[in-house]
Amino acid sequence: MSTARLSLIKLIQQEYFPEEINSDNIRVRPKSILYQFNPFKGDDGLLRCRTRLEFAPELSQEQKFPIILPADCNLSRLIVRYIHEKKCLHSGGVSGLLHILREEFLIIHARKLARQVISSCATCKIFHGQAASLPMAPLPAFRLETAPPFYHTGCDFAGPIKYKNDSGEKAKSYILLFVCAVTRAVHLELTTDMSTSEVLGALQKFVNRYPSVTTITSDNGLSFQRTAKELKLLYDHIINGEIKKWLADKFIRWNFITPNSPSHGGFYERLVQSVKRPLRKVLGTSVPHFRDLEVILSNIELMINKRPITAVASGLDSTEALSPMDLLHGYRGDTFFPQHAANPMRTKDSDKIIFSRRWTYQQRILNSFWKRFHREYLSYLRSAHNRLPIPARPLKIGDICLLEDSNANRAYWPLCKVIALKNESAPEKSKSCTIKTATGQIFNRPITKLFPIEHSQPN
């Protein structure tokens, strides 16, 4: 052992164990932290631990009598860090580190210190760090409110699906999927490609059937982004002033989820598989004509909209399960007569049809589906979406992170810095953020794609 290292260990032991050093370990108090180690001073003047391997012929003197060091001194941390980086090569974990450490030293609370060193190691953070996360958030308000069909809509592409054109040649088509966020109903449109013109045409047919569409949520597909721009341009270039005034209140807002975060559009992404699975079974290896494929998709649409969204009772006399089809065609919306008071305000109106028992009964039937929606389906969602008490790992502005990449080796993942949180929300509520890479590029990414390795220091 070098003289400098020997002198440094003596100074550390004299500072932390003065009573034991000065008494030559003749009388170590039972309350002393070194009492259980039966310490003694070696020939080199260092405080060592007596072990039961004193007569082992194949062990070195340091292994028989390891040097005692405290846990809260910088020297102990440097020794553990040196072993972790140079001897263990950032592998082996706590057990492998302690195995090498105990060949020469006995550090008090060594396991705790080893865990601290490994968890603070910058290299290990890169390869073993966990992504940022937040506990499961409550369902958004637009999923729970009473609204017309497709008032809030999710939109996504599925495919490609092969078909035969008029000349018999095979071509690729795509399914444009529209999902109602409230009723969980779907509407399918078949397109020949994913171009902006095809999306605009399918969107026009969809809005013609469901004119109550107000918001559309989709991913950041290029065709969707261009369609949103074309749609805004369409509203800006309407010639008729009255139509433009009417559309000012009916303008369709197109919202885009954060890039590379399909879970943010889970309410429509989930139903993509519900379309693909029966389509694979129906088609098999056959390639239908375009019109035949449209008919097949309409049948799949009907099947999905008739699926139960509440519990299916086992009794024959029980009420049938609620389905999206009930909410689509049983809703009392803008195209139906508005709800009115049960009693007329004037006596002469008492014989009118709208105050008859039959009319009241018909309106009650129309509203019964939505009552079941609030009573049964929303209660089911409460138990279906269990909010597990997982620890939160939020991100803050200034945090240094690794950006998840397609490369499996984390050594090639780019470094980035969090420069802003979405909508300037609190870190505990922000699921997306704006990052800046080392090359100066700025992206919006979900926090689940970011692996923090260094947190910002508070002011």
C-alpha cells in the first residue's frame, strides 16, 4: 500500500474513530459502532477487523483482517466508485461490487453505499435508467359527457388492404377509421391511398352522415396535417357570408396528439384491431374488388357497433347489454324535437300531441339508452381503468435525458434537454414536453420516450 494512501486512511480513522484509536481498542464501549467488529490496530497502525478466517492459509492479510472505514466519508465513496468503474466495469451489481470490496476493506453500511454509487453512476443511468412516467390520469371530460354521435371523433388509418381494380390488377387500399369518443361507435371509409384528397373526400362523406362533428383527434400523419390545413383554407375561402357565419360556430377543430405517442390516442387506436381481426378472417388469401371490399367493411362496421359495451347478463329476463348502436340511433340530438316541460303553460295547449302520454313515453324511450350509458357503462369504466399506485417520475424543465431511439444499444441514443412542458402545465400533470437535442433540433415528445439521467438543480 502506498504511503499517501496509508496516511489518508489513518487520518480518516483518526477523525471518525478517535476513541477507539486512542484507547488502543482495549476497551471498546458496547454502544460503539465498532464493537461488533472486534477492532484492533495492526502493525501498520491501521484499524482492522478481526474475522474468523484468521488461520486460513490461502487468504491474504487484508482478507483476514480488512481495514475498517466509515460509510459517510468521501474516501469510502471514491474506493467504491473505483471498484465499480475499473474492476467491475459497471457490471455485477451490488453483490459483485461488495465481493471485490471485502477483499481489502470493511466499510460500515457498505451495501447502502454501493447502491448509492451505482444509482448515481452516469454510465449506468444510460443503460439501466427508467423512462419518465406519471400515474394513470382520469378519463378526459369529452369521453364522459352526453354528446351527439361523433361529436368528438378519433381518426386513424389502417391497412394496406389489397383489392382488384376494374382491369383485374391488384392495388392497395386503406381504411380510414372514425371512432366516437363517447359512444365508442365506428365509421369506416375505404380509400385508394393515403393522400390528402382521399382524406378530404372521406371526411366530407363522414360529415354528411354525422353533421354534429366538432373535434377530430388523430396522429401526426402527413396526410392528416395537410387535410387540416386544407380544411382551414376551405373555411377561409367561403364566398357566401351567411354560410361562413354559420360555420364559425360549427368549425371542425383538428387536434394532433404528440408525435410517437400512440397511447395518447388510445380511444381510437384500440378499435383498429377490432377492424383488422375480422377482416383477416373474412378475406383470408382472397383479393376482392373495391366495391366488394366496401360491402365487407360495412358489415364489419355494423358488427362492431352492435358489440356490447356493458356487462352481458346471464338471465333470460335481464335487460340486454348496451351497444354503440343504441346510443347512435336512440339519442335525442339536434335532429330530434327538443325536450319540453311536462305541463303546458297555457290551458288551451293541453290537448296538443306533445303533451300526450304516448309522446312522453316515446321521448322517455329515446332517453333511456343514455341513462343506461351513465348508470352502467361509466360505472364499468371506473373499474376497468384501475389506477395503479405506481411512483411518479415526472420531468422538469432543464432535465437532461436520453431520447429513445430505434437502435437497441442505448449508447447510441441521443442526449436532449427538456426546454418546455406542454401547455405550461405542472410537471406532475404533463405527459408531453418540448426537447432540444445536442444538434439543436427541437421536438415534441411524450415523457415515456425520455430517460432522465440528470435532473435540473432548483434555483
